[in-house]
Amino acid sequence: MFSGLKSAMFELLDLNSRSKSIKDGVSIATLTIITFTACKCSEENVSTVLEIVGSLLGCAAAYILPAILRLAHMKRQRQRRGLYPRQNQIEVLLNHVILIFGVGVSAVGMYMT
């Protein structure tokens, strides 16, 4: 999980083009935050953390990421070929609906936890 988090942070913060010392600093800071959080959690809190992570990752893997990846792929296709045909416009709309649904189910899962 840390590897995925680190890769996502590097991409979001545009650290791929930065120096190795900045990347190492971000990695150490992220590991420090994760370690501090893990040390502060008691046995009672661990189940809550696992439930929240489960609801977030489950919804992300099932709904959010596939929709985002398909929309990104279709965007690249549109840039190469021009406007979407009618069927693809419906697919774009449905992918946005699935994306919103995934975020909603994730929020409900976190609330229920």
C-alpha cells in the first residue's frame, strides 16, 4: 500500500522530475506519518482504521478507478480522433455516473463505520 501511495504522491506533487533528495524526503515524511498514526492506534482503533481503509479501497477498486481509467482512455482517443460517436457519449455519461456512485458508496461506508 505504501508503494502505491508513494507513486500517487509523486505524480500529484509532480516529484518525478525532482531531485532524489526531495523524493527521499517525501518518502521519509510519509513513512513517519504512517508510523506515528500506527503507534497512536490502540487495539480498539485498529478495527475502525481497517473498516475505513476497506470501504475506501473497496469502492476505489470496484467503481472509482475503472471509471477514471476508462474516461482517461476515451479522452486520449477523442484527442486523436475528434468528437465521440453517440454510443461513446452515453458511455462517458455512464462512467461519470459510476464514478459519482462509487464516491457516494465510499462516503456512506465511511459514515457507517
